[in-house]
Amino acid sequence: MSFSVTILGSSSALPTSERFPTAHLLNANERFFLIDCGEGTQIQLRKYRIRLGKLNHIFISHLHGDHIFGLFGLISSLKLIGREATLHIFGPDQIEELMLDHLKYFQNELSFEIAFHKFQHRHPATIYKDNNIEVTTIPLKHRIPTCGFLFREQPTPRNIKKDMVEKYKIPIREIVKIKGGKDFETGDGQTIPNSELTLPPFLTRSYAYCSDTAYSEEIIELVRNVDILYHETTFLQKDSDLAAETLHSTTRQAAEIALKAGVKKLLVGHFSSRYKSYDTFEKEAQEVFPETSAVNDGDVFSVSRVREKM
């Protein structure tokens, strides 16, 4: 059961010859979630062999071009391959108006429906939930309304051991109760403890995505202990004045958030094209938070399944 993030774009507003604008793809147990959609995202999806037809949910953090311009091309590609399933787009209030205005001129006869799910940006809120995963917004501080997203797996029940079912002739009606933590009583009155019958459930895995934002300790509790935190680092620490002016973050600021939140892994990206080398981003962040990786287009970061301790 996979849980991985593919980096489709790692540049900031200006694309480079090696880096596309921001877009991430989360694979949560073969359910695919696109997070932001910078220019050329549909090209990157095809380059990294991700089937467009498996993409049903898109989350847009804010309405700056380097996070949404790829939507228009992606929708065109989906139409050309004959998509029929509804596409769900989650974004700020103006996302529907923006997209419909474009579609009115260029894609007014789609073969599929688009369902828009608008969210407010001031307070955390659950905006998507199914049996597998829950998505919560993370209010951020930027020049326009902006939210990050926390993706967290839903808790799973304990796993019953097949050999125990056979050994004690456990009826089907009792299995659900045992998975929920109940002991089992045999026909002769013997009580079999749940710990003997089952394996502990798997720990839930999580990914927090914090796009354009000034340094804000208000997000720390929202991302505490996540497996992977992506936090933008548009600027190196020496350009902290410019970061403050544009409401972006520096390497050291992202690392301080990761350290204070106790996350397991920090990813940094959204690099300004003013820099010729990006090695310094990783080095500066690692001085504060060693478990940091500066991302490149095409990088994949996975979280393994681990059972809870007995």
C-alpha cells in the first residue's frame, strides 16, 4: 500500500530549463491527488508515467499563476483523451469563476463534468474525506488568500490472523468485533485475548504541503509530527529581507518550522530562479533540521507502512 509524493515542479514563478513551476502528486494507496498545477503539469505527469485517467482530485493552494496556469492545459489534455469521470477541483472562492471564464472560450464542450469545491482560508477545515484519507486546510500567510493542505490516512482496524480464525473456528459475525479490539469467547467458555488473535493496526501516514507563505508559527500545531512536510523556501537566508517583503520563506525559517513541529522529514522547494545553484538551500536547512531534502523535478519520497507497537 503506497504513500508517496512525486515532485512535478520545484521552481517558483519563473520556470527554468530544468525546473517547472509548482505541482506535487500524492499517491495514497493508488488514489492520486494533484496539489497545485503550475505551467506544464500535464507534460510532467506524462513524463513520469502517471496515468491522467487516474487523477480525480486537484487541490489549488492559491490563485497565483505559477500554481494554476497548468490547469488549463491539463483540462484540455483530459478532454483529448476522452475523459468521462467527474473532475473535482478544490480551491479558493474565485477558482470556479476563473476556470469557467476560461472554459467559456476554449473548452466549452467537455466530455466530463468539473465539480468545484471552494474553501475559506482563515481557519483550518476538513475539505475532503473518504475511507482512505482526510484532507484539512492549513491557513498560510501570503499576499492573497492561501492555504496549504494536510493529507492524513484514516485509521485502520486491527488485522485478524487467519490461522487464529481457523484454530478457534471464529464465525464471520465475530470478526468485525475482534478487529475493533474485542476478545473472543469460545464455545467452551475460554476467553482468547485480542492480542493473541490480531496484529496491531498500521500507523497512519501523513503529508503536509505548505506553499507560498511567510514564516508563521501558527502552522506548527497543524503539521506536528507529520511524516513529510513540504515547506516553500523561495529564498536563501541572506535574502531574508526580500522574503519578508514578498511574504515568502527562507531556508532557515522552513527548517525552524520543521524542528518545532517535530516532523520526520522536510522537503524544501519553490526556489527563486535568481539562484544559479540550489545545493545551498539544502545545506542551510540541514544546519537547523538535518532530515531535509531540497527537491528536484521527478523526485519521489515515500513513507513505509509501520504497525503500531503492541
